[in-house]
Amino acid sequence: MGRLFTAAVVAASLAAAAPTTAPAHSPVRAVAAKSCSSGYKHAVINGSHKCLRRGQFCARSADRQYRRYGFRCYKRDYRGNYHLS
């Protein structure tokens, strides 16, 4: 009975004294979730990854976000749709 108690105490003290090996900060790599072909520009609009190009349909409410990437959403066609320019 005494040996079992002693072994349990030793095992508990070794487990408590073991150093932690987890780093404080793990490196985070930025990876584009979507790759765009030539002529398109990668953007994140309303939380979604998009490939943008002049003339595409756009959401007027997200015009500020399009401007971050060098586009404007203001041109209306004869149907009333907005497009990037």
C-alpha cells in the first residue's frame, strides 16, 4: 500500500513539473482563398472573396468597399443595374 501511494505521488509531481512546450505565438500565414486570373483583382467584399474587373455587376451598397480596390460602383445600364468602373 505504501509503495502504491509513493508511486502515485511521484507520478503526480513529475506531471506537474513538466514544462509546457507550446509556443506563446504560432506564426499565421496569410493565404489568398481565391486566386484570380490575369486582368482581375482579388478583393474581399461583404466578407466574400471576389475577383473584380471593370464592367461586372456590383452591389451599390458596397461601393465603399469597391473603392478600396480602385473601383467605383455607380454606372447604371438601361435596365437600372450597377456596374464597376
